[in-house]
Amino acid sequence: MLKIGLLGAGRIGNVHAKAITSHPRSALVAVSDINTDAAAKLATQYRAEARSSLDIVNDPAIDAVLIATSTDTHSDLIEAATKAGKAVLCEKPVDLSLERARACQIAAGATGKPVMIGFNRRFDPNFAALKAAADRGDIGKMELLSITSFDRAPPPVSYIRVSGGLFRDMMIHDFDMACWIFGGAPRTVTTIGSSLVDPDIGAAGDVDTAAVTLKFADGRIAVIKNSRRACYGYDQRIELLGSEGLLSAGNILENTVTKATKGGVTGAKPEFFFLERYMRAYSIEWNAFVEAITSGSALPVSLDDGVKALAVAEAATRSLATGQIVRLADIL
Amino acid sequence: MLKIGLLGAGRIGNVHAKAITSHPRSALVAVSDINTDAAAKLATQYRAEARSSLDIVNDPAIDAVLIATSTDTHSDLIEAATKAGKAVLCEKPVDLSLERARACQIAAGATGKPVMIGFNRRFDPNFAALKAAADRGDIGKMELLSITSFDRAPPPVSYIRVSGGLFRDMMIHDFDMACWIFGGAPRTVTTIGSSLVDPDIGAAGDVDTAAVTLKFADGRIAVIKNSRRACYGYDQRIELLGSEGLLSAGNILENTVTKATKGGVTGAKPEFFFLERYMRAYSIEWNAFVEAITSGSALPVSLDDGVKALAVAEAATRSLATGQIVRLADIL
Amino acid sequence: MLKIGLLGAGRIGNVHAKAITSHPRSALVAVSDINTDAAAKLATQYRAEARSSLDIVNDPAIDAVLIATSTDTHSDLIEAATKAGKAVLCEKPVDLSLERARACQIAAGATGKPVMIGFNRRFDPNFAALKAAADRGDIGKMELLSITSFDRAPPPVSYIRVSGGLFRDMMIHDFDMACWIFGGAPRTVTTIGSSLVDPDIGAAGDVDTAAVTLKFADGRIAVIKNSRRACYGYDQRIELLGSEGLLSAGNILENTVTKATKGGVTGAKPEFFFLERYMRAYSIEWNAFVEAITSGSALPVSLDDGVKALAVAEAATRSLATGQIVRLADIL
Amino acid sequence: MLKIGLLGAGRIGNVHAKAITSHPRSALVAVSDINTDAAAKLATQYRAEARSSLDIVNDPAIDAVLIATSTDTHSDLIEAATKAGKAVLCEKPVDLSLERARACQIAAGATGKPVMIGFNRRFDPNFAALKAAADRGDIGKMELLSITSFDRAPPPVSYIRVSGGLFRDMMIHDFDMACWIFGGAPRTVTTIGSSLVDPDIGAAGDVDTAAVTLKFADGRIAVIKNSRRACYGYDQRIELLGSEGLLSAGNILENTVTKATKGGVTGAKPEFFFLERYMRAYSIEWNAFVEAITSGSALPVSLDDGVKALAVAEAATRSLATGQIVRLADIL
């Protein structure tokens, strides 16, 4: 039984606590949070101890930590935990600074400890089925990938200000998805973006609606669209055109009921937001982490993947600023 | 915290054990099964005790029992448990004999203890949403209900022989659904059926493919189709035509991925079987039971509902045998 | 070039006039109607002559007639036209009286002239594709057929009174469809029906909502549902369960646009009514008639098929009246 | 009755001949083609005369010409026909040279004669319904437009060489669509493209797979994806995200039949190619032209629209060559 320390008892920490507890081979033993009440409450619910992050990281009885704290602490905690000999599953992104993330990559790499980055969408059964079909050759040679990723509603501008911007905070998931599906990093990145949803987001120097095109080796193309607002639900879809067909992964709807009336045929909306849509993905993600660190096999998402996605986000940010196509080689 | 005894540790017992344990206000304390190894194994997994059914029923420390044993024991256990002062959730059907079920209804009724019958499909979020929309008047006056209910594959003939036949074993779910949606019992029942899937089912005196039409008060009509085999997945759909529209509740698919090739556009199959399709329904059902017995409010499915569905099954069986439309008043 | 006389210049006559004219191997030369203005108008539009039905039937220069007059004239016109040596395409039903239809069948049969009955739905590309797939064995052995056939809105009661009732007027299409798909006539017919849509229809002695079950040789089952009102559009769907799968033919929607908002995802309704839904079918039907009579090959729908469907309608009517399962052998 | 001369008797000329003839207020009187046999054949079929293009253009008895000849003749014929006092419907593009197109725009404009460019997709009932819903405000403020436009299979390289390249030949339809939906021209154009489908297309200096992003006034964004090959059918879809919802217009499928088997649920492919998909659009387009020139109302697609789309194509071509975002103001 793996003994797990959970760093961060917020919304996503709660999701992870449930996954850790439900898994037959992992037990939640300790929880930390800068909000000690939150840590205490979550610890009580799962009969774990509320402790400080440092305490947990340095406790030799704990096998692995799950880092679900605020982004600015990720790199430090990854370094501390790996130095202390722990396996790590850390929420995305590694860091807002590509430089800092690369330093972390080197430091953690030196310990030889496994560090997995929580790109939860790879574990969504729909996206995973699309990827598996593509890898199986179901649509021949992959050519053109489209990712639609719209949030339900924009976060408060206070969050936007510390988020690192749309590309590091939100589209980073899609950068990882594109790199994962095509198996590699893009060569060039082109960005356009606007503040259409909330003028305060624009005033804060960020965009809330954006389209990025990526060109990969051999000319393969990925198109990513993001909006901070889709009032009809969390819109998460992927299409992949290949030489012999098209794969599409659609939204999960709230239910399967339709109503036909004089006004048309109405069905349910997509699931509300990421906690609903990706609830199964979080538990599959945790299972994959447990499998990898107990069997010693390769992690399904590595720290390198986290750095790669961050580099693409950096390139996208730069393309938006300069109005030019940016080569990833100029970033990495 | 409600202390729960689970009678029956088979496939469906396992499903209920998980629901009982996951609920914040119920705890699984005891498990029984005629297969004592199965009871022991399930008890160990959830840190409960393996005991005999009688022991559990008569233990004053236990608040409620969930009966998931074989059908022939349902009536006896309902009577014993209610006499011992327990609330009961019993799997369908109440009994294969309508006479025995009615005796049980009287005996249990005399104790004043709540007895709920496990018509799990009422708790499926899709069917529940359809029912709610119809009750809200979304499609005006209800007129014509269609239920499609096809199993994945036929059970072994040894099971068919003790099952009470298609109408008491399988279509009883649909009879309950029709009575629930229309709010009442049908006046007449008309049946045709055949053995098309497995000739051994026919040789055993049962049918494996059947269509039943029900006529309710005010002329409303329900059509139910059953087949023991839908090789593409468990097919569970409802349509309800009203004066102002049509409501439809469809299948839940294994995933949302489609593949377009020269051969057409292929999507996933419906979920495999009832454990997959109704997994959420079982946990919602358990929650509804806990709510009702702790608040003292009316049960969402009563023992009377169980007897009513059995009476319709009896009428359907008789219509098949006689080739005539059967009046429910001649049965009840 | 086939010279065609069109008997009947009403709504459906207009549809046929267009199909006849558009076909490269048929020319509309004459039109009749009891409303001579209607005949004159249609004749002018297509540069044909307005004449009396008898005149047309007896004109040796005319090769074939299309009968689109009122039902009570069908048998007489079929007999007159075949006696005059013409090929005939006659709208359904052959007659409201099974006896009269059978007399017509004998008289027309004696002439050896081809008579096709206009069961237009067989020529719908969707239903034809379903039938072709089933015949190809795509779903193994056919077992259970379901036909949903709802009209947009009920006709005036004045029409109901002369219509022959729901089964001869409306469900006769579905009887033909079931016989065509399964390849034969049912052995038994069971009917329930109600007047739910318009009480005046009930007062006129007819039903407006009905469910009929048919049992065919080898036990195969067909279920047909009819309603005179589906406010959301003309609802025409077929499902066919087989030992190795399920075929479904759905509605054609008005367009492919969907709108996702806070209230759900809304798409277009099914096409409005039969003229919209079956417009392509009418032209394919005419082409099939031309092909058959010019090549001398078998008609795709024979007069026998028309009589068979009428016999099933007769059985359904009798089952509704008696509350018993009716054997078709007792009708034919 | 408008007397129409058709210049060009190829594949698309045949489509137009049918639309002209079927319209109650237009008659096809003359046909020309450099292949005189083709012209003669088409003329015979519709009882028109085969003549030379110049003859037709200069015949005062002819009211309007439809130009469906090769692209390199469009500008000259528009100029000649308008100078001769005729209304013109000309297939897209106006010209491959933006400079020549603008000269034609000036010359034709000076005559005051109406010139409509055949952007047929605007008349597709699905896209038209999407546009109407957006203009009605159904999804609030428009923000992000996505156009997917994949051909069935690449044309021969010999055609590619004279086509003007993907952006002027194929994506020009999508540029017009984006300008039409958003009501204006984009400010900036960003392009990436590859030759993935056929290396000979790359060798000929063109791309066969491309993604273009357009930024409009007020920051609105359009994303266009093109591929020369979608083996599963002609893929023509539009999505439009607004502040209050999402509109989507999907493909028209070959039929509505689905087949569920162990392998999944398979439905029909999208319609084969543009003649199938846009058959209705061509007849609606012709009707719109007739309406406009007979009523004197504004043309639904003007020559200016044709020049605007060509300018965007020019910008996209330049962006691909330079790897930079191109401002439309630098082109026009």
C-alpha cells in the first residue's frame, strides 16, 4: 500500500483525495494547505493527518506526494520532494517561468525520482480512445488536428493577473494534447488572440479568445481554439484528419434526453465544467501514476512533457506579441 | 449513521455494498450469502461481518437490510425483516407468485415498516429527467409511451427455467416504468412473443422476444419491446409522445469517439450491460432509500409498486397463452 | 417516350405531374379531375390536355395512367384502364372494401396488364437502404421490427368519416412496409387504439392513436405505432433488430444547424409532412414504374401487395373491435 | 421570362442549365463552350442554341449570361457582357490576378449592370440558417468562427498548376463565407500550410493542407481549415461561437440509416462532393439572381465580394510565403 501525502486541499485537492482513497493500492496519510482549516477538514474526512508541506515532504514514511498547491510553489515542491526521495504527481503547469521549469527539470532529473505532470485530459477515456485509434492506424497517416477547448466562464481578473496568461494557464493543456497525439514538439507556432469576453481581461494584458496554429515535423498541422466562455457548457472536443479518415471525440452531455416540439429538437448541454467532464479522468490518471511508480515503468506524462508544453505556451505568447510565426527552436 | 445488513453477496450484492459504503450516512456492518465464501470475501473487503441472514435480520443493532438474494427468498425475508422492525430495500421481483407477493404485501404492511423494491431504472438520470420533463408538462398531455429494452445476451436456460419467464423476470422492469411514468396501472394487456434467439428457451416454455401493449385509463397507450439479445450492447430507450411534443431518452455510449472512413461514420456501442449502464442509478437509488427512511418521507418505490408490476407480468403471461387481451381487473 | 395520362389533379396529382415530366422517358399528355379547373390549370402548366378520366383511359395513344383520384374510384379506374390495355400506377389504398379490392385484383389480373400500387415509402432512400442492408444479411436473421409513423396533425373529421379509418387510411403504409421488409404476410394481428388527439375522431368511430403487433411466420414480430399528431414534424422511423445487430432509419431534418445555449442544444425538426419527406421517393417511385413497364420486369409493388396490406388493415380493425388476436387466415 | 445565355457547358454548366430551365421565370436560349460538341449536346437537351460566347454576349435578345467558363476568361467575359448591357452571374473566382479583378470591377461597375459572383455556399440552406440565426442575435455577439472545408480528393496536378493555388482556388469560398458571416473584411491574415496529401502538389509549389486565421475589426476571429482530401466524403461544416451560445452547421449525410453491431454503430458518410452537397444551393442561388435582377434589388453577392475574397486569398498566399501575419490593408 502506497502512503500518499497530498499538498493542497482546495477544489482539485479534494478530487485527488477521493481518487487516492478509492484506489486499492494507495492510502491518503497526510494533507497540507496554507489554509490550515481546509487541510484539517479534508484530513478528517479521510482519516489522514493535517501537516505542513515540508513535514510531509520530509517524512520518510511517505512514498509519494501529489502537488495540488498554487502554481508558484510547484517547482520548489517538486525539487524538495524528489530530493527527499519521493515520487511526485504535480498539477500543471510546472511553473509560469520556462527558465525556472527547466532548472527544476534538471534538479529533479538528477534525483532519478519519477515526476509526473497532471495533464488530466490524456486520461479522458474519449481522448484516449481517439489517440489509441490514431496510433493503431485507423485513419492512416495523421495530417490535421483540431482542438476546441472552451471554458464555461472566465475566472476573476484577479486570477488572470497571476495566471501567466491564457497560453500558460489554459491552452497549455491543448499544447500537451497536440504534442502527445502527434508525438513530438511543433516546429513553429502562430497566434492570434483578442479580448472579447471580458474587457477587464484585455486591460490586464491578457486575451480571452485565441487561435493558435502549430506546424510539426513533416508538415503536420494542429489548430487550437480557446475561449474563456462557452455559456452552454464546458466544450472539449478533438478532431484528427488522416489520410484514411477522420476521428472525432465529442463532449459528454448531461443526459441523453431530447425533447422534440414545434420549436425544434432540444438535447442536454455538455457537462458543466472540468470537475464533471474529467472526473473519470482524474481517477484513471491516479491509477496510471500508481501503476508506473510501483512497476517502475515509464510515466505516462513526464516532467519533460510539462516543460515542452510550457515552451509552446512561451512561443504562442511571443507570436501574439510580435505578429510573427515563432520557431520553437528559438525558445528551447 | 445507518447500520446496514446486506443479504446476498453475488454480483448485484457487490454493487450495493459499494453504494452503502460510499454513502456518508450508511455503513455496511454485516453480509450474508448461502455461499459463505462469497459473504466472507465481501465482508472482509468492507470491514463488515459475515453472518447468516437470520442473524442479521434479528440483530436489533441493525437498522435496515438490503435483500439481494435469489427471488424465491424475497417474500420470506421481507416478512422476517419487517417483523424484526427493519426498513427494507429488496431487489425486484417481490416474488414469482402474485399470490405469495400479495400475502407478503399484507404481512409487511401490518408492521408499518418501509419496504422499497429495487426498480433501479427509475433512478437512471436519463429516465428520471424524461419523467420530470413529462410531469412538468413539457410535452403537454402524455399519449403514447414506447419502451425498448433489450438485454445483451440471453442467460443460460437453467436460469430461464427458474426465472418465472420473460415477463416476471425481465419485462417487469418495463411494466414498472410504464406504471410509474403514466402514474397508475394499465387496464388491459396484450402480448405476443416468440422464441427467436435460442430455441432452448422456447423448449423451456418461455419466449425471448416479445411485444406487449398496455392500455391505461383515458386511453393512453404503452408499447414495450423486449429481446434477450442485442449483440451491440444493452439497449435501454424510452420515447413518450405527448400532445405538444416527444421526449426520448437514449442509450449511454461507451465513449464519444466517431471514426469517419470510406465505409461510413462509426461510433461507440451502448454500454455493455446493466452494471455499466445503471451504475449511477444504483447509487442514486440507495441515496433515495436512505433519504426516505431517515426523513420518514414516502418511499420512491413501494412494495405496492412491486406487486402491481407483478400483476401486469401475470396478465402478459396470460395474454400470451390465450391469444386474448387480458383485463388487469381480472388478475388483481 | 411513354405517353402518360394523369387522373386526379389534386395535391398528390401535382407531385406526380412533376415526376412524370422530369423523367426523360415519360411525357404527361393528359390530365383529368372532377374539379375541371384544377385539371385545366395543371394541364396548362405542363402543356398537356385537360380531359375526362374516361376519355383518357380509352385513348389508345396513351400508354399508361397514373390514378391519383379519390379512393372510392380506384378499383373502377384500375379495371377500366387495364381493360383498355394500359399500365397503371394507382395511389394506395386499392379500395376501402377488401372484397371490392379482391374483385379488382381478379379483373385486372385477367387483363395481364401491370398494376402498381403507390406505396411510396418503399422508395424512400432511407427505408430502401435499411431494407437492402437487412436483405444483405448485415444484421443476421431479422427478428423484431418497429415502425413509428406519426402524422403532423389530424385531418378534418369530414375526411376521417370517408377514410375507412386509421388502419385502412394511414397504417396501411406501415402494413405494407412490414410485409415488404419481412417478405410475406403476418399470421396474427393484435390492435389497441384510442382517440386521444381529437375527441371528434372518437365520436366518428375512429381512433387517432394506435399500436398494432404483427406476428409473422417463424415467430418474427413487428410493432407499429401510429398517431395522427406529432406537433414537432412528420415522424417516420424504422428499427429492425436482427441476430447480429440493429438497423435504424431516422427522420430527415429540416437542416443540420444546431444551437447550443444555456437552455440546451437545439436542432431542427423533422421535415414537415409527407410531401417534403417523400419528395425524392415519389420521383424514384415513378422511375421504378417506368423501368418495370418498359423492360417488362416485375413491378416493385404489385396489386397483390395492395390487397395484402388491405387485408392486414381489415384484421387490425377487427382486433380493435373484438379485443382479440385476429388470424389473417380468417380474413383472406 | 428572362432569356439566358450560358457560357460554358462543363460539369458546372450542366448544373446551371438545369437550374435555369427549372425556374418558372427564366429560359435557357443559348449555350457556348470551347468544346463545341459539349455545347451542342447541352443545347439539344434543353432545346437551346449552341453558339459562340461572343455571339451570345452581343445578342440583344438575351437578358443575362451565366459565366461558367475557365477562370482565365471570367474578367474578359464580365466586361464584355456588362458592356453589352447584360446582367451577369459569374462563377468564382473573378480572376486569379487581384489586379485584373480590380480592373474588371471598375470597368463593369462603370456600366451599372448587375454582376453577381457564384459563391454558391451562401445559398446552402444550412449555412444560410446559421447566418440568419447569428444575425437574429440567437447567440449574442459573434466572437469565434470556425470553417472546416475538406474536398473529397485532390484534383490532378495539371489542374493545380493553373488553379492559382489552394487559397485562390479552394479556400476563397471560405474567405467569402467568413467575410459574409462577420460582415466585412479581416484586418490580418495568418497562414500555415503543407503538402501532405500529394507530394506532387508540393512539387508544383502549392499546399494541400492549410490553416488560416483571420482577425476582424473588434477582434473577432475566424479559423479556416482546408484539406484536399477527406476520404469519407466532402466535409463542409461551420461553427460560430457567440457570447450567448454556439451555432453549428453540419454535413448532409447520404442517408439516415445506422447499423449497430458488435463493432459499433455505423452511419452514412457525408454527401460525396460539391454537386451532391450543394445541388439545392445552386437552384436557390439562381432564384436569388433572378429575383434581384428582375426586382432591381441588391445582389446577394456582388462583384465587390468577389474581389474582397480574392484579396484575402492574396494575403493568405503572402503570409504562407513570408511566415508573417499580413495586414489586408497592405494588399488592397
